[in-house]
Amino acid sequence: MIEDKNQQRTDLGDLGEFGLINHLTKNFKIQQKSTIKGIGDDAAVLEFKNKRVVVTTDLLVEGVHFDLSYMPLKHLGYKAVMVNLSDVYAMNAKATQITISIAVSNRFPLEALEELYAGIETAAKLYGVDVVGGDTTSSKTGLLISVTAIGEVSNDEVVYRNGAKPNDLLVVSGDLGGAYMGLQVLEREKEVYKVNPNNQPDLEPYTYIVERQLKPEARKDIVKLLKELKVKPTAMIDISDGLSSEIIHLCTSSKVGCDLYENKIPLDPQVISTCEEFNIDSTTVALNGGEDYELLFTIKQEDFPKIKANPNLSVIGYITEEAAGLHLVTRADTKIELKAQGWKNFND
């Protein structure tokens, strides 16, 4: 993908580190009042006045977190930002700034990095965050991207993982399992391409789930929606590792148990049909697939009428006493202990 002989290819050594940073970040515009000084000095200067500041960081490594044989660099830049903004929104906070650091091998020309940064720029513009710094260095092993996201939240609005109480309702945004099944389709098509490079993949039947994998969206809209509905979650976490793993994190932090109802887990029809095609159980995919970047949260029962008719939100269970444990209630109405298997479930 990167070795297209028809494309212009500018060696990174021609620019030097500061020239490269200046070139890649020249189009980034300041959007937040809290950004006093962005890129261009020794450090960024931010002012949050009376707000709490939230900070999160993620590292994405080529060959571990992404595969450039089917992940376009522009999508990768976009996704790297989303992964971090999702963590900010999981604190019920507003994302305001990000920093981007990359380590890159000499197989990448300048034009490839321009694509990567075009994705970062699109994400920053759409989500109203400022790119205020970062670093570039060389790598012997391919591409590494580290993003740090900063956000603000008032003291009375911040939501942690540890606030869930027995009788709270467990709620999730959107639908689950799409990103994992999108990855299965992309991996299958990659293997087909290796055998026959002339074979063009037909991804049309899988548009939604492939986009869930390559271009996820962080749920800024859900934080806004909850404020409009006057619902403050009692606990919240984002779904990066799979529903079961995140429920366990949330319940462990809150020292509570949980009953999760299999028939309430939201699944897109394309996820269901693709699971059937791959002969994979759709509940297993929703529980363990990961990378959905939806928000999982608990609310007080008295807030249920405020959310019950909303198509963006699904009540999938309720919180119990810690001693009751964590269970999946199946469609056959039997209880199974909830375990965090994550990606390992699919790699045995």
C-alpha cells in the first residue's frame, strides 16, 4: 500500500524532526478557550479555571493494534484519536486537547505521514479538540502512535467506575460486536488477496461492520444526550476490550454484582448475519470482541423513564449485591458466571 511507485515519495530525512512536525501540524487550528499556547513552544499552556482536568493516553503499535495491509493511514489517524477521546467521554467529561507522538521507520515517506495526519486533523476538527503537541522519532520496527487526550469536567459532573449501587440499571450505548466482526471480514479478505492478488474484495455487504473496525466514533453525543436528559450516570466505562471485561471492571471498582441479560444485548442485523456466516455465536462476539468504543454505564432506577424510549440507549441488566456475583442470564433463563475473556477467546 505504501510502496505505490506512482506516488510522490519524499524522504523524511529531507525535513528533519522540527521541519517534519511543522509540516504535519501546519493546518491544525485552535478551537478551545482553554488552549493558551498550542504547538510551537517547549510545552503547551492550558488554563481550565475551576474545572477538573482528565488525562488519558494510549499507544498503538503496528502489527499488534493495526495492520496496514487493510487499515488506510487516514483511518488510522482518525481511530487513534477516537480511542483516546472515548476514555475522556467515559469520565462524563468534555475532550479539549490531544498530543500526538509517532515513531516511524524509513519505509514511510512524508506522503504516508500526511495521510495519517489528515485523519488526525479530521478527527480533531469534528470533535472540537486542539492538537497542542507531540513528538516524532525513528523506529526500527514500523509505526507506533501514542496519543494523549486531555479533557475538562466540573466537580459535580465527573463520573468514575466506582459509583454503581445495587438496584442501579446497566445501560449501553449503540450496538456491540460490529468492530470484531469487521476485523474478521478484513482478515479473511487479506488471506484471499494473498492467494490471488487480482481478486478484489467485495465489502459491500459488510459496510457497517468494516467501518466499525476502521473508523469508530467516540460517543461525545451520549455525554451531551445524558446532560440534556438530566441523567447523571452513577458509574461509567468505555467498551474497548469487550462487554464482559468492562462490566467486570465496573463492578469490581464499585464492589457490586450484576445480572446481564443476553436477550437485551443490542446487535446490528449485519453483525448477526456475519456471525452466522462465520459460524460464531453473536453473544460471544458482543461479550468478548472489543473495540466498539461504546459507553457502558449505570443509572438510578428513578432515571429509567428519562431514557427508556431513546434509540441510542439499551438497558441490558441491573446491579446486585457484591455477594450475588456477576452473571449472564441466557435466553433460556439460566445463569452463567460472567468471565472476561477478551480477545483471547478468539485466538485459542
